[in-house]
Amino acid sequence: MNRYNRHIILPEIGQVGQDKISNAKVLVIGAGGLGCPILQYLAAAGIGTLGIIDFDVVDVTNLQRQVLYGSSSLGKNKAFAAKQRLEDLNNEITINAYAEKLTHKNAVNLFKQYDIIVDGSDNFDTRYLVNDACIIANKPLVFGAIYKFEGQVSVFNYNNGPSYRCLFPNPPEEGAVPNCSDIGVLGVLPGIIGTMQANEVLKMVLELGSVLSGKLLCYNALTLQNSTLKIKRSEATIKSVLKDKDNFQDKTPVDFNCDVAVEPISIKEVINKDNIQYIDIRETHEEPKVDALNITYIPLSELESRLDDIDTTKKKVLFCQSGMRSIRAVELLQELEINNCFSLKEGAQEINDTYKVLKTSQD
């Protein structure tokens, strides 16, 4: 009663409403910039079962906006680090941490265990995966996205409302839209957008107010202007996803042994392999330098003019600051019929850190 007193004394919520919150099960995809405020406010509100899925680890560059973590969290898996901090915030709820990558194989079964799915991811592949899995599992999806100083919030698949694909039927070309690792983001922005997402969750659980279904809220942090766009449900789009549900779990990424890299790979998959040319396609002024491997430096802007520097007898592993530009570089090389090219999903700092961990374990 004392913990949730400010909720209970609201006539619109009361003890009945707080019981609804305590009985709710919510899964949050990603414990990063958006995920942190979503998780904090849902845990504080008393969501009875809170799930967190994230395979990433806490990095010092996260602390500018991911305020759930501190210096003691560095290097820890985000799902487990978030669970530890949230259990201190509210030890009366159940928190499930999944330190794994969300895939076509585990998404639907995982979503079926929860009432509401909240997307705090930062890439289009995951957003489309989450959307389609929500349609198949018949779960409402609270969507959020940020870009520099702007953010978006919506609720998809709610009471037969539109889905993410009704707004954006197909993902953009890989590398066409940079993420915050490449262009930056205002530190408070994910807090604002993430809190709005948590608000949509509570409105659905409490059955209060007007849920952002069929609407896309656009927020500008510099002007404080809001605009709302209407979204129409596309029956053809929904039916297309449902028609493909039997094949959903069979969608798997191409592995490193294939000639063409469809998806980025991890440094852990290649760091101990032979016959590899590592190519840093960042600009010369970018830090940190990778001192752990024998690196060929070819800025993306010079790639076409420096093809002679590329060893065609080796597998080419390209990397940048975050994994976005290296995808574009691989696509460019493939267009030029240079095969066996792969993009690392990690950036330079992660490569250095991974090498140090492996070197220490070997010593």
C-alpha cells in the first residue's frame, strides 16, 4: 500500500488499477537508451512480471544516456545489469533477464509468455522481427525510435490496429539510416521517448486514456513541438505476415563460411581465424585505433580508388565505429565483384576489448 500509494489514491487507478499493474507481464526488447527509462518506470510502477532481453554489454559510451547503469556496470551484460539495478528499485516484482539475441527462432515463443511487448531496439532488422512476431503471437507492441534530436512513439497491433509494416512496409536499404553511434543523440531524448513508451504500457494495462494506436507521435526536443500522423491498417500487410508464420522460425542468418555476408558477424567469430585481412574503413582522425590486429586502413571515401590495397586471396573483414558504414562498404565491394567480404557488427573499441579478453585467457 505504501509503495504504490500515489497510484492508489488516484480515483482513476485505485487498488483495482494497481492490481491490474501487478498482474501484468511486459517484455522489453533492449536495455539501452530507450529500454533503460522504460524498465525503470515500469518496475517502479509495479508491473508484476518484467522481462528484459539484450545480448549486449554495458560500454562507457552508453553512460551518457543509459542512466540505469553506472561505472560498476561496465562490461556486464545489459539484461543482467538492468535486472540487478531494478531489483534494488523494486524487490516485490519478478524480473526475467534473457542474455541472448532475439531471433526468429525464439521470438514468438518468448512473446507468448507476456501481455505486452515494448520495442527499445536501435536497428531495423530487430524492429521488423519484433513486429512480425507480435502479429503472429497476437501481442500489442509499443514502438519507440530516436534520431539525433527527434523521437517517435506509437502502439501497433492493438485491438486490430495497424502494425509497424502498415506504416513502413519494407525496411530501408542497409546503411541508409545511420544509428546514434554514427551521428550521435541528445542524451535526454531516449529518456523522454522511453518514458512515453512506458506511459502507453500503463494506459493499456489500466485501460485509461487514448492509446497511440493508429497514430505516430513525432517529438522534437529542440522545438518541443509534437505532431501526430494517422496510420491506416493494411489488411494485405497483416495477412502477408500471418501467411508466412509457418516459415518464421526457419529464417536464419548466413554464416561466416558463405561467400556473401547477408548479416554482420561478430569479432569473436573471426578473431582467431587465419587468412583474414582486417580493413578499418573509418576516417583517419577517428579514435580509438585498433592496435590488437594487423589492420589495413582504407577510408570508405577512398575505397573504390584503393582496390589494389585489398587482398583478394583472403577473407576481408571490414569494420567502422559501430557497424553501419562497414555494411555499406561490403555492399560496394560486392557490387565490384570482390567476394568474401564481411562486416563486423562491433566497433573499434569492442574489437580491442575482445582481443584483450581472449589474450588474457590464453596467457
